[in-house]
Amino acid sequence: MINLERDGTVFILTMEAGENRWNTNFVRAFDGRLDEVLAADGPAALVTASSDPKFFSNGLDLDWRRGEGDGEGGDKSVFGDEFFALMAKLITFPVPTLCAVNGHGFGAGFMMALCHDMRFMREDRGYLCANEIQLGMAIPDAELALFRHKMSGSAFFDTVQLARRWTGPDAKAAGFVQDVADADSLLGMVMDKARQLAPLGANREIFAQSKERIFGETPSINDKNGAAYLLRQGH
């Protein structure tokens, strides 16, 4: 479901569940891999990728969520709290985090990408989109805080109110994706950047503190209106 490999100072977390839709078991598998990274010492960076050529992460596992019983996706009653706790863990992760968005990232998949420090997208295919409003679902306050934290005002409005589907080049122009590349070059580009940034992860405590303080006391992600604080409170 989730594979973790190490290439020198870079950990590569690869989602291997097809469309990589989010349910409780997927959350727990992802979280377990993050704990493996945390257990390591020394310079490090984390790269998140997908093995599926079309999907990075296609959002919430709606069939599981709407089906009877817990099914193969795990305990439904704890999903919201555990998912948001995972996003809070990722946004404050104590090493540089980068993701290679090789295909569609919708809803929860978009959230997960935004919880990384840097995002890189395929330039010719795939969208990032918060499609909750199209599905008749309200966007939780924590998700709104995350989008507001990572985006300009105009990109934020287009994303949450108009459910804009962002291509790689458009997301780069809007400033919340760092760069784009073709499918064959994407992961290599992200790995190169991760190796450059890995020394910053040698001092985990300082790197984590900096993430939580760089925007100042009032708009800090740990303020009561901040993304990390709200993610930690659950849904």
C-alpha cells in the first residue's frame, strides 16, 4: 500500500494503492512510514510519489465511506481525526518534504500535497483540485486554513469557492507549485532538489521549530486560526 525506500539522504515514500484514495487503513499505513523516517538520524529529506501513472491521490475513498460497515478501509469512526492528525504531522514534519505530483490530486490528495514544503507537478497532465463543493460537501475549517496558508488570496478563492482544476503550469504561475516537468523527468527533478535540501534536516528540532514560526506569532500555523492547530483539532 505504502512503500518506503532510502537513497542516501533521501527517503522516497511511494503510494501504491491505485488511485491512492484515503481511508483509515491508508492513513495508518502512511503514518507508519513517516514514523520510520522520524526514527532515522542525520541529514534527510522526504519525497512523496505515486506508482500510478494517472493518479497522485484521488481523494477520499467515497465507496468505502458510503458503504455499509467498516469494510476493507478500516474503522470509519476514527477516520476524520486520524486523517487530520496525519496532515498536521506532515505540515510540521522535521525534515524537508517534497512531492512529485505525477497525476490527479483531488480533495484529500490535494491537501496532502499542500502539507509538503514543496510541490512539483507533471506539466502536461493531471490536476490539483478541491472538489468538495462539486460533491455537495462542506470544506472543513482545517482544510480552509491549510489552503489559505499555502496560497495567495486569488488562488485560494478559485480553489475553495470555484473548485478550479489547476494544471501544473497554472499552479506554478499561482505560486503554490515550485516547478513542472514531463513525466519521465519529474521524479528525478524532485530527487535532485531533495538531495540539496537534505542537510537542513540534520537538526530536526530547529527545522521543525522554524516551520512553525516563520510566519510570525499572529498568523502562525499553530495559532488558534492556523492550519497546523486546526488540523490537530480534527474535523
